[in-house]
Amino acid sequence: VCSFVIVSSLFVSSEHYHGVRKKYYQKTMNGGTRNAAVLSEEEFPYMGTSMLNSSFAPLGGLRFMEYKDGDTPYKITEELMIQSDELARERREHVKNSMKHLWNGYRDNAFGMDEVKPISGGGNNRWTGLGTTLVDSLDTLWLMDMKEEFYEARDWVRDQLRFDNNTELVSVFETTIRSLGGLLSAYDLSGDDIFLIKAKDLGSRLFKAFEKSPSGIPFPRVCLKTGLAANFNTLWDTLLDSLGDINKLNEVFSEAAFSNTEVRGRSYPNTAAEIITSGDGNAISTFVADAGTLQIEFKYLAKLSGISIYEKESMRAFNLMKSTEVLNGLFPS
């Protein structure tokens, strides 16, 4: 119901929404009873239509206030659920048509390139020429039953996608979630072996980011051809060089981020600077997403390939983060 409410609110006029909300508060103010029958199903404000209303206006930050105390103020009946399902099927066609429009633009102007330029036309290879949009779209094409487009993209992957000629440093995070994840999901959905073949090749190259890290935290960049793993040349590296001490960097960030006398001056590993000191004293700068989410792809690759070290090494980074003391148990991003 929660996700249904959020999606549906995009298609309901602000006048209707605020009118119903006003009635709701009139019924609940002055100690009135709050329960699921406060408003009838006919007054449910989030149904809307399958087309954007011409009078639509953003509802602002006070939407869904009736849910803030954990109550369910509307009675969700079987009839309402049926109506919701029918409406979702109508909206689904609009979403699919949007995907067709977007895919045709990519196919006509930049097929096989990383990105399409929607205004000027043409494309670019800002992700080092891995067909990023194409590979990242494979599962969506399959799920939307755009099989003709899917198999045309599959043929490009089979005939054109290579990793042994890529001499640039790629983002380990972006290439894992978009390219490796795209190949693995396409294989999982279609069962076509070419996706698994390509995923095994790419995964073995990306894995150098874990394999060459003394700390277990993956390097953020890697060269797919040579296996070179590298750090970011970022503001944090510059700050570290100027301060000369990782503890000073953590202290500076703690002061700036928390400004709290209770924690001021304490050094928290894995602050938003994400500076991890490896066993040989070299700093590896990465992001929480690199160290804490890439296990999804590498654990599944381990299962499909039978190479258990993919799971073992990627989980080493996850477990290191898990064992690290951080403020309130949350890693800043």
C-alpha cells in the first residue's frame, strides 16, 4: 500500500488531494478518533488516473501527513485493490512506451556507445567504451517484453563487447553495478550463456581491485587490460598529503561533519572521506558503496562460476566495515 500511495500521488490533482486532506483533519481534530474508517474508500485521495492531470502541481513536503504516527487512516477494501491493479496496468503501458521512445533514441543515435546525447544527437564513451547504456538496459528490455530489442543488444554484446583492449582506468563501482550487474541479470533472466561468458571475463578483471588491496577494501579504479589497481586522485588525497597524517584528516572531518562536543576530536575510521590505511601504510580512498555493496555482484558471480574467492574477498571488505566503530552505526556517504 505504501509504494502504491507514493506512485499514485504523482497522478492526482493537488486540489483533490488537499481537499480530502482538509476533510481528514476536520474529522480527526479536537480529539477525534483515528482509525481505518475515518475516510471511506470513495474518499481515498491517491488513486488518480493513468494520465497526468493538466492541473497537477507538486504536493510539497507535507504530503502523507496522516501516516506520520503510524496510523492507517483509509480503509483499503478489495474493490479498491482491484481498482488499483487495473490502474497500474494502464500506467504500465505508458512506462513501456517511454522506454521504447528512450531506447529508439539510443539505438538510432548511439547504439553500442556508453551514452546518448539527447539534445545534440550522437553519443559518447565517457565510461571507457563498454556500451554502458546498452548493457545496463538488458534486464529492463527483458522485463518489459521488448525481446526484439533485447536480442539485438545481445548480438552486440556477443560480437562487439571486449575488455582486453581497454587501457583506461575504469570506476570499479560503476562498472560493477552497470556492466557486471547488467550481464549477470541478463543471464539470470534469459539463460543465454554469452552473458555469463562476458560476466566471467569482466568479473575476473574487476576483481583485481579486491585482490591487490592489502586492507581488503577495494581500490576504486582498475585497468581492465593490465589489472593495474589505483586510488582516486581526489580532494581527500590532496588533504591527506597536506596534513600528512590520516588521523588529522579524520579529526578535521569529524569537526566539520558533526560539530558536536561529544565526538569532537575523535578519529572515526571510514568517515565520509573514506580513507582506509592499508597494512603497508599506503592510503586507499574509496566510497562506502565500493566497500559495502559490490558483494551482491561478486557473490552471485562466485555462485555461477564456482570461483569462491570472489565471495570470500568481497565479503572481507564488508566484514571490515561491519567491525569498524562508526557514529550511531551509520557510515556517512
